[in-house]
Amino acid sequence: MYCIPCTGETTYKWLIIVLILLLILGVGLRIFLNKKNK
């Protein structure tokens, strides 16, 4: 189930997933704050 040779690939994919999630959270917070201010 867990293979050592492909750890580099999996960590790379996880980094991309984390970055995308952070971007979505940042955009969501910005929209939420803009709506709250108005």
C-alpha cells in the first residue's frame, strides 16, 4: 500500500494540493470579509 520509491512524487502532489487549498481559503476569506464590510 505504501511504497518508498514514490514518496517524492506523493509529497510533491500533497504540496500542490495544500497550495491549492490555501489559495481557495484565501479567496474565500477575502470574499467573506468584503461582504462583511459592505
